[in-house]
Amino acid sequence: MTSEMNADDMVGGSRPPGDVVRHSGAVMWQSGPWKLELRRLVDRCELQYVQMSRIPLRGWWEDAEQLMQLEKAVFLSAFIVRKLVESGRLSMQVEALAVSVTKYPARGPAMTPDPGNWEQLERFYDLHAGREESVPMRHLLNWVIHSFVFLVEERSDLAGGRVPAGFWCNSDRSKARDVVRVGWRQYRGMLDRVIADDVVSIVTLRDGHGGHVQVRSSELMDEEQRRVFNDTHRDFIAEIQARPAPSPAD
């Protein structure tokens, strides 16, 4: 049984009524319901998107509501995943995921979008000079949550309906540099990895402030595997060890 399951079991009916569980440095106590909600969120979005695209005599309101379903799925899922990361509810393997995206460079330093024209992508970015890159999952989550440009994209399902194709985004900090296109298949694949993640091993690491953090793994590791794993993720482990210590509770 994993340590995460043990933690989840502690929040069952065994606690006295009204008892408050306090835990420092975590936002989500149970990860299972949140992962299930992620599954429901994206499944519901894909189903409703197709259904709404086939409504006869649809108008601008139906179009706007259909796009809202995809926007909502991306925004809420990104926020949920980031909170799972911040709460220490995902394994190191999933936290270190990279997502394949396409970056399109800005046309020039003088060509920066503003709140009145940010949707005019071709005006500000060279959409013929895209380059594929793998970006850390945590960077992508931040771009979505703090997005300046955000546009969803759809395509035909070849059966009279429309399905999600992806989205475009950047942040206020990156808008002068590039815009990123994320395919729905790649984003959904990232979410599927989060949903299926299962922590089976926990390693405690000391940070630089006399405290400690826990690194969770989805793999059972012997000493040799742990050494190889630590070598493979040396930079990521160093980043975790460098995190500041949490403020003491009042």
C-alpha cells in the first residue's frame, strides 16, 4: 500500500466529528477525487463539444458556449494539476514530464500584442516559422494559468461535428518572444499521465534550510535503481532541494 493511500485513508470516518486536520505545505489532502474530476472534466468537454457542434440552426451564443467548454476544461485542468504538484500529490516522474508544443517567434520587438488585439496571432507572430520543442509540464501550466494570449482551436470530426484540436497561449512575460500552440492530443496525454499516476515510494530529501521535503516515485526502486534514478533527475532533485523552507505556522 502506498504512503499516499495511507494519507487518504486517514481522512475517513475514523476522525471525530468536527475534527480539523491541519497539514503544512499541502493544499489537497486527497488526490484520488481530484484525479477523477480531471477525467470527468476532459471527457465531458470532448463529448459536449461534439454534441453542441451538431445543434441545428445554431447561432453566435451556441458557438461561444461551445468554445467556453474547451476553455474551461483547459483552465480548470491546469489549475488542478498545478495544485496537485504544489500539494506533493504527484510522483517525481510526472512532475518532470515534458510536453511537445510548437513555438512561433514574435515578428519583432515593436510587434507586441496588447489587450485590444491579442487575438490577431498572424499580425504579431510568424506562423510559418514554428519549431517543435518539449517544454516542462510546470512551465506549460503557468503559461495557461497566467495566459495573456489564449485561443482555442477546433477541427472537423469528419462526421458533421467539431472536436477540440488544441490551444494557443503565452504569458505576459513571454508575449514579446513567442506564442505556443499545444495540440489537444498532447495536452490530453499529459492529463492522462497525471490521472494514472500512483505513488509507491517516497524518498526524503533535506532542503537548504534545515527542513526536509518528500520526493514521491511511481516506481519501486532498489539501491542501484535509486542511484540511477537520482543521476537521471539530478537537476530536478537539486531544484527541489533548493526550494525555500515553508514559513512557520502562526
